[in-house]
Amino acid sequence: MVLPISSTKEEELSARTSLVVSFLRTLTGLERESFRRYVTRFFPLLVELVRREHSSREAQLVLTQMF
């Protein structure tokens, strides 16, 4: 079941989207060894982003490319 979100929550999501997407693109741009070194720290956060039903479509697309 998908619940509607308030306009305030939509504004908050919109404000965070560019930051989240930028961070995800930075992670995907890391060299293989650097990514391996830090992935264990970020993996739980990435999983949480995937779980969020109200995360932005743009962030979901970048996550899809990452995984």
C-alpha cells in the first residue's frame, strides 16, 4: 500500500534529491578499490534508500545503476 505524502514532505524530498543523487554518482565514480573500501559503511544507507517508497525516482535510477 502506497500512502500519499504531504506537500511539505514532497518539498523536503525535492530539496534533498540533488544532494542524494550527487552523492550516489560520486560513489559510483570511485575507483574499484576505493569503492570496496567504503561500501561496507554505505551499504546499509543504500539499502534504506531502496526501501523508501517515497524516495525520488532520480535517486532510484542511480541506485539501480549502482547495484
